[in-house]
Amino acid sequence: MNLPNSLTVLRIFFVPLLVVVLWTRQPNWDFWGLPVHFEVWGVLILLVAAATDAADGYIARKRREITTLGILLDPVADKLLIVAAFIPLVQMQLVQAWMVVIILGREFIVMGLREIASVEGLVIPANALGKTKMILQVLAGCTVILTANHPGLKNVGLALLWLVVLSAVASAIHYFLVFWRQINFRVQERHRRSVVLMDPKEKPQDVLSR
């Protein structure tokens, strides 16, 4: 359990805290006459959690502490954080449900593709489009949370949500194309090996029909 993995675990612990704050709409405190309501706490939790996402990757690469545990936990922590941020916003009627379905659907589709690829010994690396999507998700989540008591930010939040939806779709398509190219190459490679290893008297269609 090194520092990057500890930050990832910390991000997971922020998930139930964020859900409780958004669903209960508490706490609502005043500090020396300055109102600090639940939406401010929600934004702070989301920003700190997102900061741990950026920090754990940077530290892991800098210290060369990339581990199997970190590779497994990091995407799970990211997915849980996005779920914790957006599902309560649907219940609060601040975000349309179909948008959240697309955003979360992309996350689980990509996770599924990565799992299938890993079984085949393949790796689908993160790209700039995926990282941009994550940044947009955090910005959109923070802005929409603030609209609970600051309706003037509604249009900004909606614009950011549209950017998140579009980036999610584009990112999902990109991941699928990368996945398909790698899987297709692996299948063709296996086919070539089977042709080379088959008996010279046998035809390729005979081998494939077995």
C-alpha cells in the first residue's frame, strides 16, 4: 500500500460522504455570517476527490510505483466518484436522467472493453480524450451542484453537461475502435498461426470447421 494507492483508497472513501451530503442536503452552516451550505461542501468533496485522482497518477509515474492494485483500483474509484456525483443530481432534479445514463453507460462500456482486452492480454491505454472527459465531468458536477442554491449558474451547468455527454460518446467510440483493432489483430494472428501449424495436406477450411 504505497502513497498513490492510499490516495486511490481515500478517493473511494469520499464516495459515500458525497452521496450523504447531496441526498440529505446537509450540513448547512454559517461561519461568521458567511453561509456555507451543503452545495459548497459537495463541491469541496468532489474537487478534493478529483485532486487525488490527478495526484495518485502523477506520484505513481514519478516514483515508479505503478502496481497491479493501483491499476485495478484507480478506474473503479473514478467510476464510483462519477456515480456518486451524478445520480443524486438526478434525484434532486438538477440533471436529466438520460444524460446521466449516457455518461455512466460510457464508463461501464469502457470498463467492460478493458476487461475483455485484459483477458486477451491486451491493454487499452487512457488517452487525452478520456482525460478531457474526466475534467469536464468534475467541472459539470461542481457547477450543477452549485445550481441547487445558485440558479444563475443553470445555463453554465447545462452547457458543461452537454460537453460531457458529447465527450463521453466520442470517447466511447474511440475506445471501441481501439479495442476492435486490437482484438481483430489478435484473431488474425491466431488464424495465421493455425494455418502455419496445420498439416500440409489439410485445407484452411478443414481446420476451421473442427
